[in-house]
Amino acid sequence: MRKLNAVHVAVGLLVMALVLGTFAWLPSHGVGATPDSSAHTTCTLAISDCPYDFTYNPDKAKHQGGTVVFSGPGGLPQTLNPTLASPGSEADMSALVFSACLVQLPDLKLGSAGFKPDQCRRLPDEAADLKTTTLHLDLSRRWSDGQPVTADDWLFYLNLITDLATDPGDFPAVPLSVSHIASFAEVDAATITITWKTPYALYLNLLSALYPLPVHAYPQAFSGGQYNSAGAHMLLGDPSFNTLLPVVNGPFAEQTYTADSQIITMRNPNYTSSFFHTPALEKIVFSATGSDDDLIAAYRGGQVGLALNVGRLARDIPKVIDLSPQVAVSPTTTAETMMFNQRVVAPNASANGGASLFADASVRKAFSLAFNHCTTVAGILAVDCDDANVFTSQMVTPISPEYAPHLALPAEAVHTAQSLLDAAGYHLVNGVRTYQDGTTPISLTLAVEPLKPQLAQMLATQWQNNLQITVTVKLVPPGHFFDTYANGGTLATGKWDIATFGNNYITPDDELTALLQSDQVPSPTNLGFNVSGINDPVIDSDLALGRSTADADSRDAVYQSLAQHLADTTSVLPMYMIPQVALVNPALGNYMSHPLDIDTWNAAD
């Protein structure tokens, strides 16, 4: 439903590229932009040098036509359907061809004021008890084939996502918030109500990822006002539901899908929106590309007009610094996060009396104190230790509403770390730290994705030197790293002691609940992402209070209190933030990155 969602909450970012075709027909600042209005694309190299403005005020296009090409090393998307799209290229392509009830503006600190009606006629109504939401549909909307978008189309999607949310075997790409839906019903042709199991204050976030699906194209799944679960499940692997979409409601409609090659979409003449303009571009094409170096070379050669997620910060900045001011750096909500496995299936548990040593908060604290956060991150990213745009002190980054700047990461304190381990019964014996039996050396596994061997090795070396504990680095391909328990996923099955991965924020409920709530530990029947096995009543209570608190300031205070508790218990250890780096051709107007890393969110403009 969303590029980054609860089921895939920890999926590392796929490096993406948005590629602009030849614009010889445009003046130097075409597609509706002027030099003065392109502030979003001229912040160069460091956010602190040019603070990123998330105010969205697009210009109206002055020219029509042209081609934009997406490209990314993650390969060709295997689905364009928002119900099933995974983070990365799939979700970006699905955002081109499907449009949701609401759109969330890039300035996340706007809170509820940042949500605008897109395909819905206006913002929803919410009951005072936060248990009933009323959607107001726009009966003028049309599918790309000219057929009207009906209430049944929206009900089809609601039925499907709630169906998938209860069936782990399908590995649904649906946010955890779907599980809060008790029921939904059509009141009349233009009105649908959603009833929540308990008061739910974050309903707007769900509606910004709520789409219609064309019932007239899939009668085997929805017909005569009735949802057919068996027919819908048969559709999940059907090309007509994934890569050969018969009709869509987004600003662009699929024209051709060529396996292992490209996807061509054309401007949808029947597209309308309550917020966005009609598309100015004629065509958007997705075509796989190679490495970051290939992408940069294509940009320099003129084949690429907009390249997104160019490497990671300073490592690739020297390669493009001469292109300033075409280098844009903007913040996202993504952060690299360290987790400690507290589950009995952790590899270390078998030598520790059947319990993970990380079930002890003092041991987690010891490991957090036994490496130098500043030099580790600076060494990986080649940035200064005081760069506020890289270092983060809690689960969410500064652009998130719940961010609390007073929370600080623990400073390196090796002697304290050693003392904590001693007090927990893990002593040094002949220069090697042992389990509580006093004879078996502690040996741990640090699991990371293949792109992060330098980070893993720096951590392992420091723990070896400071704690006299051997930590073996385990590089795991992303597909296996984040896969489900049923499919033997590394994180889900607990085959690790320590892990780091990119963690992205959608709403604090979707993200933090899946990652931290005690009933979200993965199993054959549970798609939760509490891979650490955290079981903390304070966390559960704060999460429940946050999702049921209507006042935004009060809700933020709840999540800030939760962040403090996470810091105190070392349940989660943030490492660093991952801003977006883009190369932007001045001919492209109205380009603006979204902090949720939804880079096609405003393609219609």
C-alpha cells in the first residue's frame, strides 16, 4: 500500500533513479519551473548549508509533452499493483498508475493539516470517539478506460487488504494499521464508513494509502457488490493484476511491459484530482540501470535528467560536486538501526542456558557503550561527527513530528561496558569473555546486508577489542534478510544475535508497533516485525496510548516518552540517518523529494 510499510518496515532502500529524457523543446527551466521557483532543487551538498524547504507550492506547467524514465539496479518491478508493491521501484511505479483517497504533503510536521484530498472529494469525517471514519468519494472520477470509479472499487481494495492482513501465507504489503479495521460499509454511492476496533487517531495516514481497484476488470474477485476471497487470491499471481494492468486511475496508464527490459506508461487522459494538476508529461518509462557510477555517467552524458538516491552521502559527493547546484540533498525519515536479539532462538542462547544474553538490558547497554558511535559513522559515511543531518538520537529523524532533540545517544564508555558485563556474570577468563559457565567463550553473529560490510566490520572489531568478544559478520542478501518466518527469513527466524538495517518511518503506529510491540514477534502465523522479541509492557502501553490520542501535541509527547524509554532500555539503537542525494536537471520543474521516499508522489504536477 505504501512504499515503506509495516510488513516491509525494515527493508533497506533500493537505489532508485529517475531519468529525464531529452528536453530540447524546453527553455532552460521548462515544465512549469522558473529559476526562482526551483528552490527545492538547488540546495547543494549539505542540508545545513541550505535548509531544505518542504513547502509544496508547484507551478502550473507551461509546456506539455516530454518523457521521463525511471531506472534502478533493483531490476524491473514485478508488480505495479499498490496492494502488493514492495519498497523501491515497485512502489514508485504503482504511485504513477494508481492514486489514493488522500495525499500527504512532504512537510510531516503539518500533522493532520498536511493531508489533502486526492481521489476523494474532501477530507473524511471522524467521530468524536475516533472509532468511525466517513469517506467522501468523488463520483466524477474515471478509470483510464472511461468507466466510473465506484464505491465497489474502493470496497474491493478494503476487502482485499483486510483479507491479506489475516493470511500470512500471502506476505501482504499492507500496513499494520489495517489490522485495526473492524468493518466497513457503503452508506450510499458516494460514502463509505470504516469502523475501527479501538479508537484510532492515525486514520489519515491509512487513507493516504487507500486506493480503488477496478471491479469491472476483475469480476472473479468482486461482483454484484460481493467480495470473493478465493477469486481474489487467485489474482495475486496473475499478470493482469501485476504487470499487465487493464485499467488504472493514476496520472499515467501502463502502455507496455517488456520483461527484463522496460515499462512504458502514457499520460492518462481521464485522470483528475482534487489536489494535483493534470499531467504535463506525455510518457514515463522505467528501465533498469546499473551501479551508481553508471547512473552518474548517464547523467553527465545527458541520457539522465534526474538521478535519485545517488550513493550514500559523502562517498559519492566527490564524484558529482562539480555539478553543483544540480546536486540536491534532502532529508528522509530513514535511519540505520541496531537491534539486539532477545529471543530464545538467538544463536548465543544455546550456550547461555537457553536464554539470549541480550534479554538482559545491562548487556544491551554494555554493547552500546563499547564502540565509538561518532568515529564509526564518520568512517562509514565520510562526514563530520557533528553533522546534525546524519546523526540521530532516537527512532525517528528530525523531520518527523515525534522527534525529541533532547534525547542523546550514549557516549563511548568502555570501562562501564566491561563492568556491566562483569556484573551480569560474563567475566574475562584468560583474556576471553565467557558465558556464565566461566569456560565457554562468547561468540556472536552480526547480520547485515551485503552493502554494509564496512559498518559491520568496524563494529565487530571494536567489540572484540573493548569487550574481548568475538563477533562474526554475516552478510545476508536483502531478499533473505527480510523474508518471512515461513520462508526462513534471517531476521524473522532469529538466526542472528545483533543486526543493523535501514528503518523507515510511515506513522509511529505502523513502524513502532510492528517493530516493538510484544504481540508482533514473527512466527509461522505472525507477520509482525518484532524480530528482537521485545516484551515490554511500557512499550505496549505507550503504543496503545499513542494510537488512541487525538490531540497531535499530546500524541507526540507520548511517542517522545516512548523514545526516552527505548533509549533507557537500549531496546533499539539508532546509528545514522540516510538523506537523499539527487542530481536534478534544471529543465525539470516541480521536482520535490518526499521525506517518506515516495519519489513519484507528485508526478501529476
